[in-house]
Amino acid sequence: MASKMATLPKARDLLEELRAASYDTAVKELAEVQAFAAEAGAAEAKDEGGLKHWDMTFWAERLKEAQYDLK
């Protein structure tokens, strides 16, 4: 059983591998959502800090609806 369990270094390596693989795409998607929100007139998207984490789900859904003609 112990041979099948992950060790802390292996778990950290896996998390770092996942982070490295997804980081560039996440940064690109964040910029797309912020640009979409700014175009839609969201004042918070134009602020220095950009959208807050509590705004992201709302604007990501609006972007998805616009991109794929959902609603």
C-alpha cells in the first residue's frame, strides 16, 4: 500500500508540472476576459487592478455566451 501512495516531493512536482503547463493559457484567458468586460462597459475592468476574483466567473460566462452564441 505504501508504494502506491504519493510522496510530498512527487505531489509538489506534479502540481508544478500542471502549473507550468497551464500558466500561459490562464494568463491569456484572463486578458481576454478583462478586455471583454472593459468593452462591455464594466468600470471595474478599467481600474488599475482589473477585475477582482469575484467578477471573473460572471464575465467569463458572458464571454462564453458571446463567443458561442449561447443564451
